[in-house]
Amino acid sequence: MKPNIGISEKNINIIVDTLTIILADEHVLYMKTRKFHWNVFGNSFMELHKLFEDQYTEIEEIIDEVAERINKLGSKTIGTMKEFCEIARLKEHSKKYPEQKEMLKELLLDNEALIIELRKDVEVAKEKLKDAVTSDFLTGLMEQHETIAWKLRRYLS
């Protein structure tokens, strides 16, 4: 049964497509953060190991929230790494094991890229699609990624 929530089916489909891309980006960022958690080494090993764990745990919660938002709009959620990698704006880097500083910089750049895209998505949801709930939801995600980026940036200052 389709939701009857005051948003046209066409606009719901656009919102779901946007959320699906965000879900894919979040998965790529999750896996990259987890990979860096597993492979960090050096003087600040334990501190960065914990930082990355905190961040991938937060991203895991974001992933669940995005998937549930898609479901609330009456759609199915993709769920394979192949599907995620095909549509994600963020890119994986296979067989790359950077040093601590490069890990921090890569995660920072990915979070900032997500923030930029989320900022655009917020405006489309609010102004073009008239979906205040998704706009607010995406604003919250943007705020979470701004906090993650701020913490990463502090290590690079």
C-alpha cells in the first residue's frame, strides 16, 4: 500500500532515489572507516582505533535511519555492496593502506563531500519536492557529518 502523506508519487520516487544514493555513500564511508579502524598503526594507534570505531558506529546508525526513511516512504531498500558501489558518489580504494595522516585526510574529504551533497539535497527536498520531513532528516545527517569532519580536521591542524 502506497503512503498517502501529501507528497506526489513522482516526488516520493525522486526523494527515494536521493536517499538511496545517500545510503550508498554512507555504506562506502562506513566500510572505509571500518577498514581504517582495522589497519591503523603508529604512535596514535589506540586513539585513532577508538576514534574510527566511534565514527563507524555512528555511521552504522545513520545507515539504518536512511534505510528506514526509504521504507517509510513505501519503497524497498537496496542492500548489497555491489548495488551500493554502483551508485555511490564516494569511491573505494582497493588495496590501499594509507598512513594515519592520509587516513584522516581521506575520511575528512569524504565527510566534507557528503556534507556538500547533503546541503544540495536538503534544498531540493524542501523547496522543489515540498518534503519538510526529509529536509529536516537530511539536515540532521549533515550536522552529524559536520561533527565527524570537525573531529577529523582537528587531528590534521
